Amino acid sequence: MKFDFYTGGAVWRLLDAVCKEVAAPTWDADAFERVRDRLVRALRNVDKARADSHSSRWRRELCDEGRPPVGDVRDAVGAITIEDVRAHASRALKGCRALLHVHGAVDESDVAAAEAVVDARFFVDDEQRPWPARRRLAAPAVNEPLRVARFSPNAKNDKDSAVLKCYDLGPKKDVRTHATASLLVHVAKEPFFTQLRTREQLGYLVSMSYSSARGRLLLLLRVQSQRVCADDAAARVEAFLDAWRPDFDGADFDAAKAALAKKWREPATSMASEAAQAWGCLLAPDSDGAPSFDRPERVAAAVEALGLVDVRRFYEERVHEKPRLVDVRVRGRDDDHAGDDVAPVVPGYFDAPARAVED
């Protein structure tokens, strides 16, 4: 569980009230059924989402977080009773470790009061050991790409097809790896969009970005299209990757580095983004196990120290040679494929580093 409070008052009072409600919910039966039915409807509407959303969800279910399929969750939620919730709530806060992060213009007395609430309602580890690592699942025995292609749950009504290619770029805790991944996306996302969206006009959704999961940095290439099927969209993405290389003259490369370093050094624009940044440092510490609140500055400095040869080598090893790739294709209504591909479920695909990649 995670609680976020943005308030100028005594935050500890709100925290204590929420904890009391979690431990002993005061819902009546009618209110519970309304909440449960609303959640079931929301889970049912997942099937009506756009094709690109299905590709992201299938990737997470297949290899990233071990999440159960939405249909299984929907069926389970529909069978839950208010007695089930009350029984779970009575023990929800027992045995939990608590991590409290307070930032902004907060009075010290309010911080002390919030700490008292945490001490009273959660198990607190006085030894200040690192936050426990997320549970790891078995990684595949070989470094082969994981591919899956399925028809959209809404294929009868939706012509859109989609492809999501996800490459393992390395460990997020390594600042140099993080900086190189950030710079690679910074210089490649515009030519990727220009080629596939503007010139080839594949569809309105074409993007390149990077994210993280289980401590690994992931390069995400997305295309959603009504003009071509999922296999053709995937082939266009692969053609771009085969043809493109990070080639710049010195001035352009230096300008790209300077712009990205400046972006990393920009202060958070809201309390919410500042909190998200802080939680990222707390829950995914650096290699020494300690949270690094100066990580943006360290990544910016690492970006400035990179050479073009570093980015080229990184691209060849982590992307072009495809040592770790998840390829998810969503087939739309007009896709002439015979049916769904049979694909293995590989939980924890990104948990262990690929043998072909030096971390």
C-alpha cells in the first residue's frame, strides 16, 4: 500500500484517519456493492481499450511483474464479499514494513506526529536495513526473444493493430547505463517518429521511450496502426533499427548532450513529481544500497561525460543485436492471421541480466 498526501495542514491526522479506516472499514453493504460493481465494470472495460494498451498489459503479464490476467482478477473481484474485505482489513497493516517520506514545507512537530502514527500502526524496522528487494521469479535459460501475438479482445470492433518491442538496456542502478539509455532515446526518438509516422504514415501512435521494471531499464518502441497489420508494423520497426545508427557531427552531439543534461537538472514542477522522484530513490537505491537523492545530477554529469562511441556501442549491444527482446503484437479486426500464436509465459524475463550483455 502507498499513501500520498498533499496538504498544508497536519498530515499525521489524515494518515491516522486513513489507517483506522483501512484496519476497520465502516462501509455498509450497499456502499460495498457499489464500489465492487464499479471495479468489475472498470476491469471489464479493459477489453475495450485501444490496441496499444493491450500490448503493454500483455507484456507486464507475460514477463515483468507476474500479474495475473485481467479476466482472472475480474472474476475474483466479482466473488468477493464484504466479509472477505473486513477479514483482510483486520490484518492488512500487521506485519507491514513502513517507509515514511516527508518533503516540502512541513513543520517538525507534524513530522514527529506522523512518525508516531507509523510507529503505532506499522511494524517499523529499527535496524534501518535496506528496503527488501522485490520478489524475483525464474529467468529463462536462454537469451532468446520472447514473442507473442494475439487478437485484440475487442477485435470485432477495432481495426487497429499494434506492436510493442521492449529491449533490456541494463540495470537502472548503474548511473552510466541510465545516462546512456537516456541519451540514446533522446537522439533516436525524433528520427523514429519521423520515419514511421511522418514518412511511412503507419498510424497516429508511434513512439520511442524508456521505462524501468524490476530494476532494469527498458527501451519501448510502439506503433499502433489501421493501415498495416501487426506483423507489417513490426517489420517496419525492425527495418528502422537495422538502418539507423547514432551518427552525428561533433557539434550536434554536444548540443544533444547539453540539452539532455539541462533537462535532468530541471527541478520538479510539482509536489507530486517531487514525491515520485523521491520514492524512486527510496525503493530502487543505487548499487551500494543507499538511496541517492542526487541521482538526477549524477545522471546529468554522466550524460556530459559520454562520447559518441559509447552510444554507438550501447546501441549495437543492447538493441541491434537483440540479446533480450520482448515482442508483443496485437492483431486487429482486419488482420488476416489465422489465429493467436502460442507463446510461453516467462515470468521474470528481465530479472537476470542477459549473458550476451556486460552489466
